[in-house]
Amino acid sequence: MFISFEGIDGSGKSTQARRLAETLRQSGRQVVLTREPGGSPGAEEIRRLLVEGGNERWSPETELLLFTAARRDHVERVIEPAMARGDWVITDRFADSSRVYQGAARASLRDLVEALHDLTIRLEPDLTFVIDLDPAISLGRGRARGGIEDRFEGMGLTFQQRLRDGFLALASEAPERIRVIDGSGSEDEVAARVLAALP
């Protein structure tokens, strides 16, 4: 399966992606755990341009083009080869992040997001988990984590609320693919909810 984890910054999606990958490996499956933006050497270089620096470093349109370029390289060099081998692929973010960040929260570019996706990516996960958490809690987690990859956290609480609304709206659009997971409680509790939602 190709599985993506989505959610607002600091929601715990990266932790849960790693936890699921570990659980599947323990059951004998071959799993590739990856992330976006990034996952391949070229995409990791683009990642630095996107997640570091000031809030207004890029316009939403330029941001979308950079994300799409990183995603194309990621798909070519990591995801498609892993799927061709029969491996499971788990990614921390994929195209739904562009649908929400640039398509709804940063700007109303959803049509452009879909056009670029159809032209250059042409791939959807089999299953997507949206880890849902109160934006005030997730923003606090992100700030406590520190580091220099804080460009989107720096856009503030109102932006994080728009992101949450966007992910929940997307889940209602694609209920056959997207499962919303309550991100509150302990790491173990959330991991159990993810496993329970796995087909």
C-alpha cells in the first residue's frame, strides 16, 4: 500500500508515520518511510527553500511550483521504485498538503494545484490518515520543538486553524481514502487508533 499522513504542523503525523512503519516492519513487511517536501536528494534541497526563512519568502504560486517540483522528484526516485518492488510506502505528507496549504489556507489555488498534480504527479495514496489536533496545542508543540524549519508555524494560530479546516474539508470530499484520526492523548493511544483504521 501507499499511505500518506497529513495534518497541521505539530499534530504528531511524523511520529505516527514512523510508528506505523515500525509496526509493519515488525510484521515482516518491506516498508519505505519517506517525507515531503523531501524524500529524495533533489527534493531535500528544495525542502530547505520551502521550510526555512521568512513567512513571505515565496508567493503561494511560487511555493506551489517548488512543492510540485520536489514531489515529482520524490515520486520518480523513491515512491514509484519502491512500489514497483512491492514495498509499502509511508510518506509524511503528499499532495493533500498542497491542496490545503496552497489550495485553501495560503491562497485559493485549488484548481492550479489539481492541474499541476494531473500533469506531473498522477498518483494518489491508497490511504491517507489526517491526524487531527487542536491548532493551539499543535502550534505549541511545533514551537517547543524549535529548529529552523518553522516557516509555516511562523504564520500563526489563525493560519493553523485554516489548515485544520482545510484538512477536515478534504476528508469529507474523499471519505473512501481519507481517515481522520483523533490526535489527542498519548502517542500510544493515537498509534492504536491508526492501526484500528488500517484495512
